[in-house]
Amino acid sequence: MTWKKRFLRITHILFAVLILIQFLPDRSTKEVFTGSLLVFAIAAEAVVIISSFFIKKEEGLSLLLDIAGFIYVFLIIWTLATAKFNILNDMLFPAPGKVIHQFAEDKEKILINIKSSVGIVLQGFLLAIIVAIPLGLFIGWNARLGNAASYITKFFSSIPPIVYIPYGIALLPTFRSVSVFVIFLATFWPVFAGTMSGVLGVDKKVIDSAKVLNVSKPEMLFSVILPASLQQIFLGCNQGLSVSFILLTSAEMIGARDGMGYYVKYYSDFGDYTRTITGLLVIGFVVIAVTFLFNKLQSYLLRWKR
């Protein structure tokens, strides 16, 4: 790529616009912490410029610049609507600089809550796939049993896992174990259904070829059918992961004592909307980061399909 393609892009113009509008007079009645926004914007632009030196593929660079450009546009609109023109209620919608400053102040508390939330999701998610994938392989291997099980799966997966929370609270010792149980249910059914669908959809020619080679049943399941079913399994995993974060946040807002859902609910009850918006943005970034890492794992494991 040429120097112009790397560094003369509209994203950098948007960054300049974001910096320039900070010199407009503030009309908000609240403190807007312009310095915090400037530090964040400069740090983000520095990351973009440094990354531009090392990214070799134009598609990857374009994606990075598009994401950065979207962030700059979002911050420009947010700044103009709050700090500069005070269009939005400055108590309900604090300026972006104030939210960034609040994150810096609460970073230790936020990191503890992120660790709690991600830990619960990982526990429930991993437990579900450990149970669902082998079970789906064995049941899906029997076409008759697999077709019957698919209807049972549709029935149970149609029940929102959050309705099990009252039973979990009554039966399990801690709210964390209840949350893990709910995440397990949210992940188990999509992964189980995806595994069975993948097994039932394996090309019969592949199975016949393996039988000709006298492949044993365990080897058939885990060395032939499992790799061929991975795409459907990952579809179920993606669905379960997305639902897990939604359910966990909802569950944490009901009765937890830590986690990002609790953080948002606790401060919203006190009318602290700066921390509420901070928590909402952090949840979004955490979900994006976990999803990105999972998609990278999926691309690596399915690289042979390219």
C-alpha cells in the first residue's frame, strides 16, 4: 500500500474535526471534562497511526479506519449535542469527556465487575459446550433419535432461560451458581441443536468413505463427523454466547452484588447517569471484545474450509 492509502484517509480528517470542535464554547451547565476527551481521542489516533504502519492487508487497514471513523463521528455528534449546544438534558446525557473521566476514576471497580461477569459467562458457556457437543454427536449419529431430539430441543430452547432464575435461587446455594446455571441453559440448547444439525447434515459420501477404511466408531465421531460439523456447532456457540451476555446482565440487575449489570442498576437507582452510561458502554465493549476473540478462534479452527 502507498503512503497516501495508509495515512491520507477521511478517518484522520474526522479526528481533526473532533479536536477542533473542542475549542467551541461549552454551554452545558455541568462540568464536561474536555481534557479527558482530548486525551482519549489522541490516544485512539495514535493507536490507529501506529497500527497503520504494521497492517499489510488493505482490507484490515480499511476495517480499522472505518471503526475509528465511526467512533470519531459518534464522539463529534455526542459532544455537539451535550457539551457544545446542550441539546440533550445534561443530567441524563453527560458529555463524553465526563464519561471517560468517570471510567478513569472507577476503573478498578469496573475491572472487578468485568472479571466477575466474564468469569460467569465463561463458566456457564464452557460447561455447556463440554456437555452439549459430545451429547449432540452421539444423538445426532442416530438419525431416528436425532430427528426426534430436534423437536424436544425446539421445545426447551423456546423457553427463556431467565424464567429458571426463581428455581435456581431456591435450589442453588449462591447467586453466582444461579447465574452459571442460567448461562449453561442459554448456551446448551443452541450448541446441542447446532451439533445435531451438523451431524445430520454430514455428506453421506464422507461417512461411507470412512467406513470403507474400517474407522472405529469413536474415531468416526471425533475425527470425521466432528470436524465436518464444526460450522454448525460454531453457529450454535455464537448464538449461545450472544444470549448469555444479555441474560447475565439481566440476571445481575435482579439480585447480584457484583458484575456490570449490577454496576448499571446500582447507580441508575441513585440517578447517577454518568456511571450508568459508563457501565452500558463498558458492557458493549466487553461483548465486542469477547465476540471478536471467539470469531478469531472460529476462523482458526475452520481455516481448512477456506
